[in-house]
Amino acid sequence: MKAIQADQFSSGFDQVRVIEQEKPAPGPGEILVRMQYAPINPSDLNYIHGTYASALEGVIWNINHGTPAFDPERAIPCPQPPYILGGEGVGIVEATGSGFMAKRLKGKRVAIAASPIGTWGEYAVTQARRALPVPEHVDSEQAAMSFINPLTAYIMLREVLGVQPGDWVLQSAAASALGKIVIKLSKVYGFKTINVVRSDSAAGQVQALGGDAVINQSTDNIQAEVSRLTSGRGVSHALDCVGGQTGSDFVQCLGLDGALLCFGTLSPDP
């Protein structure tokens, strides 16, 4: 089978190539999926560039101590290359290992989350618990993006930040797939969004989705606009996937007891 492999971490894409390898076999509780679609997410680029691995090396696992205690065995999301890329996708379950959950999926079209990567190939193996049967009315291209962005948005908003109805949420890259999901979730849970973009076309997309306010940072001052929109109070929550100057601006936009959640690390700047 053909697959796309990262041979080692690289700032570019010179270490990414198409390889031929044996079709993998599912183990206990696993499924073998004949892939149909697998998206390219910003998180995939972090696996190519080694961003996650370098970030985890500085994590202090025990917050009661002031010295890093990085344990490679706990860094499950960051395997070391070479590895097959791709964090999610959709396909048909061709074979299964033992276990009820796995066997009940055989022959079905499923959306899968990788373990943690490995969907950029003709076949992928993952745990059955990381697969969802796809309803007939959902097309495969849409189903291929069922995990990473929707779950990231939901967990950040509801589980980490605990956003409440009426709260203002400031977000960068608002016209991205994840940004659009945040806007959709705002209509379900009753919070308001201030959406930062970089172009008029992106601003139009956000407005069409129902974003409460849009800031084009190529022409507008983020801090001034947020202050105006919130009557000087600032926002209670902010989501930044860019970093650099945008992240610094977002810190200045927080109100009393406000919280900024940084993710994605799209900018190379701190």
C-alpha cells in the first residue's frame, strides 16, 4: 500500500515522501480501514515540523514542582518519526481484530481518529473506540473532518473555559474550519463571538455564518475594536491559534478574570 511518511522533523516538507509498505493488520480491539478521504489539518503540519514534540519537552507534568519532569512514555500524542501522517479521515472497515466493538463495524463506512496519526495512506489501523459509523445522508468529504476540529472547539469552550451564555469569546483565524465551528456553537450555547480575520473575503464568510462581530486585523486595531465592542470591559474568554503579536494583542483584550487559551501555534513567533 501507498502512504505518506515523515522521515524526520523538518521546517519544510523535504522530509515528507510517498512510501510503499505492507498493509497493516488490526490487533485486538482494532479495525483496518480502507481510506477514502483524509483532510490536511494545521495539526498535521505540527507533526511534520516537530512542534508538538518540542513543546511537550518543556511541560512540567507535576505542577507541584518547579523543575521539568518530561516523561517520553506519557507523550502519546507525539511519536518520533518516521511515521505515517494524518490525524483523521473516513473509509470502509475491511477487517477487524477481536472484540465486540471492532467486529460490529466490519463493512461499515466510518469516520476515524488516528492513534494519534496514520490516516494518510490507502489503509489505516485504529482502535474501534476511535471510529464512528457515518449515516447515509452524510457525504464522505464532510465525514472525514468529524473529529479534530469539532471536538477541539467543543472541549476548549465547554470543558476548559466553561463559556456561559452572554459571554464574549474573542478568536483568531475565525474563518478557519475550527473558527467556523466556534461560531456555530455560539448559536447553540448562547455566547457571543468577536472574530479576528486577515482579509475582507474571510470577514464576509464569518458574517455569513452569523459571527456577532468581525475585526479585520489587516486594517483594524484589535485592542481598540474589542474595547469598543465590549464598552471597555474586555472579553471573558479568548482563543488564539496564531501566537506572536496576535497572542500579545489578545492578552490586552482580556477583562477582569478573563482567560486566554492558546492552541495550534501557527506562528513561529512566541
